[in-house]
Amino acid sequence: MNKKIKALIAIGGTGGHVFPGCNLADHLFERNYDVRLVTDKRGYKYLTKFLNLNISILPSSPIIKKNIFTIIFSYILIFFSFLRSLIFLIFNRPSIIFGMGGYASFPICIAAYILKIKFIIYENNLIIGKANRYLLPFTQKMFVSYKDLEGVPKKYQNKIFETGNIIKKQIINFKKNNVKLNVKLKDAKKISILVLGGSQAAKIFAETLPNIFQRCIKQGISLKIYQHCLPSQNEKLRLFYEKEKIEFEIFNFSNNLIEYFSKVDLAVTRSGSSMLAELTNANIPFISVPLPSSTDNHQLKNAIFYQRKNFAFLIEEKHLNEKLFLLIKDIYNNSEILEKIVQNQSQYSDKKVYDNINLILKEIIDEKY
């Protein structure tokens, strides 16, 4: 590819949209594309550490349905975002656009359609998101992580292309120490647990889980905790774990979770699709705790999917107190439970995801040039 092809990646405002977008950008950089990212202020806060990326911020808004005035105001903001996107694309016209989901990706993709710029959308959940549902009639293709996707009308099934999960290549290629878990736990007499609250951190994890871990310690179950939390929770957690003599390490937002993957036997996590895919590819058994307020209950659908594949455990947030202690106790007494999960996970890999993306890009780019 002699001439650099311009690619624009439009990203929504949560980690579930941002990180796949960054992973795709890294891949396109490797293929000598000229890559620019577009997001809103919410998405930008996750991108401040990605110094190699060319990032633009455009305003965006969801439809806020509190009352007639907020609805009208939302539509005005969306129209304004569309006009800004239109002007932006006229002066920065790419060859291809990727919409990674979220309402921040919507105006740029609609503007692309008006200007006859081809775009592809990406859906990594098990139910199609609202923005992608509206964009589906206009998109060239929709990349999906799994073919088991709800909410796609039959007339658009021909646009669906199963790529796999767009996660970091380092995680796809990650190889954990292959010492058998039952031997490891028997020798160490300790379970190392990674607590992940998602890109926005789960406040309730810092409020609920320490007491459950305390109960484990009192029952003779030895633990080491690596916990993701909000910066405002650092001190309270530190004091609690020190008082209860629980081994711990606290961290806030991290772009590099691989350093923790090699240290742990088990994870407790929210059920965002990218995180579940990363843990599965890294062969880390996990307990999935869906966010109850997730749109269309998509996190519960994600968690059920992984549970049915026997890649993970599922505990709904309302049952955490009663069920998590019992599950940890079972695992401590019988590490073959985790062995079976790891064996199942090892049968799955997203190693072909970038080859699949290249295949479709070749078709579209060859068509264009």
C-alpha cells in the first residue's frame, strides 16, 4: 500500500467504545493508514494517555426524555453535532470511517452517508445498540463480535460480518504460566483475585466486596486482592484491608491490565463485552456481575452468553452478598472448578479478528480505488 489511506474512527463515550477504537487504530497504523479519532468530551478522558493518536473532539448528545424541553434541546444538540460533523468531513475527508458505537458516533456516520463516504459500524454486545440500530440501513457493513446478535432485522443480515472481538493484540497473544491451577492453589494456599469495575469503576464493588473478602478470611480462606476502584475510594479500601490483614493492591484506571493477568487466579468483573473477551482470551476464570442499569440489559445478556459457554460464572448484583462467598469457598476447596473454566476458555481465541478486518477493508478499498 504505497499511498496512505485516510481512516476516521468515531468513538462513543465509554470504555466499551473507546478501547476497541484504539485497538483498531493501532492495527491500522501498523498497516500504514493515516488514522484520526473523533470522540466527545466523555470519550476523550480515556484517550489522554494515548499520545500517538490524532484526536478531534466533536460535541454530541443522547436524546434526554425527561420532558418535552429536554427532548427538543437534545434534538437541537444532535442537529448541531451533525452540522459540525459535516463541516469536519468536508475539510478532513477520509476514505473510510468506522463507527464504534455510542451516540457520539452517530452524527459523524450520518454526515458520512450524506457525503457518500463509506462507513462500517462495530457492535461487540449481544444486542445491537441504539446508535448502531439507527445506522444499520446506511452502513456498508457491521462488524460484530459474535453472530448471536439480537435486534438485527432480516433484511440487513447480509451486512453482518463476524470479525471477533477487537481487543489488544498483546492480550490475544498473552500466555499465562501454564502451571496447573490445582497445583498452584495447593502450594500457595491462597486465591489471587482481580476486581475490575469497568472503565467507569464500579462503586458498589468497593462498598460490598471487602466485607465478603473479610468473611472469607475469617473462614480460613486465604486471599490476595488486586482491586480497581475510584481514586476517592483508595484510602477507605487501604485502611480496611490493612485492618483485616488482607493482602491487597489497589489501582485506579489502567490501560495495561496484562500486568495483573499474570498474577491472578480469578477475576470479579462487570460484564462489558470487551473486558469479558479479554479475560477469556487470557484464560482468566471470572465471575461476571452485570451492571443492572445497562442499556437494554446488555451486560446481563453478555454475562449469560459467557456462562452458557462455560467460560465464566454469573452472579447478579442483587445476589452478591449471598452467592459470592459460597462460590469462592467452593473454588478454594476444589480448584478443579477453575481448571475446567480455563480448559473451556483455551478452546476460544480472537486471533483471527484483524485478518477478518483486513479482508473486508481490502474489498472496500479495492472497490474505491
